[in-house]
Amino acid sequence: MQTTPRRRSQSLAQEVSAFLADQIRQGAISPGSKLPTEFEIMSSQGVSRTVVREAISSLQAAGLVETRHGIGTFVLNKPRRLGIQLDASTITTMRDLMALLELRISLETEAAGLAAVRRSEEQLQALREALDALQANLKSGENAIGADFHFHLQIASATGNHYFIDIMTHLGEQVIPRSRLNTAQIEGDDRSIYLDRVQREHEAIYEAIANRDTEAARAAMRYHLTNSRERLRKAHEAAQTLANAKAAV
């Protein structure tokens, strides 16, 4: 597989996904054939395993490939079309974000429950790696939105139901409230305290799925997303109060 220079304006996962999609559309990787292994993509593109997995998840959501567990990822003969009409670019207001979180609470609560029952050991390992990557990004102060999204995408994947993956990937990182809001403003807390709280919520979700505890997984996900909705609402109210105060001066 060829290597290609990447522009830094895109995320690495997006760039790798776009490169592989081009290879598929140009016939360099033919329909029915197997994609290069994760290690081969990592080596040729100079990226991490997490980036490769997120890129492949995007290709799955685009209907270009399918992963057969224990065998590999293959190019589909006829790309599957996603009929969802949700457009992430239209999620612009607080009302939009709150509505999206309501959707996520319903969707991901059930996804967590299904993942607890259906996940394989390989999928659990992928979920652990995604969570570890998220922790590493938070500790280093890097932008953790992509890693956060990838963790939730791994849960969707563990359901064994491609529609969960389709919906999550279609919306992309828009589903992470921090992509639209300065986390330092949330509840007036120190940023590290807030992020530590969010990470504990993620750990609870992981532990429940690892223990195959369906009800605990649903409860942990619902708790996490309900808290996300509350944190978002309070942060918005605080920002509005500050803006009104400045306008009154």
C-alpha cells in the first residue's frame, strides 16, 4: 500500500479514512478483497492503532467495508447506502445540542446493554485500549474529543448491530458536547476536576460491559449522558449570564 503526505488541518483518522476510501474507489483495493492489516496501515501511514481503528470504523459507516471478526476487514462489492437524514452541520444551537443528547441517551443506553451481552474478548480489548487512549489524552492536556468519540464508537461496534455504528459515525464528533463548549466553564469547576469526573463515568461503563452486566451498563451510560446534558445546560446558563452582564456594562 502506498503512503501519502497528510495535511494537518484534518484529524489523522479522517486522513487515513480518506486515503483508504480513495484506494478503494480507484480500484487499488478491489471489491471483495481484504484491507491491509492494522499493523500494515500503522506502518505505512505512521499512525497509532487507535487512529487506524477509528478510520476503519468510518469506512464501515460509509458502507465501503465490513469487518469479519477473526478474519479481517473486506471491501464490499456494493457499498451500503446510509438513509439517515440527520446532518451534523445543522447542530448549531443549544436546543439542537440538548435534543441530540436526548437521542444519545436513548440510543447509547441500549447500545451499552447490548454490548455487555454481545461483546467479544477482542472487542472488550479494543474498548479498553480506547479508554486508555482517552485517559492518556486527558492527562497530557491534548484534545480528547476524538478519543472520547472513539470510545463510544467501540461500544456501538460491540453491539454487533451496524445501525448503531452508522448513526454514531454519521453524526461524528458532534455527539461529544465538549466539541462545542469550553470545558473549563462547566459547573465552574477546575478543568482537571471535570475531566476526572467524566473519566470515572467512562470507567463505570467499561466495567459493567466487562462484567457482562447488562443493567449496570445501561445505568452507567444513562448516568453519564444525563450528567453530560446537565453539565451542558449549566455551562450554557453561566455563559449567558456572563454575556448579559457584559452587555449591561
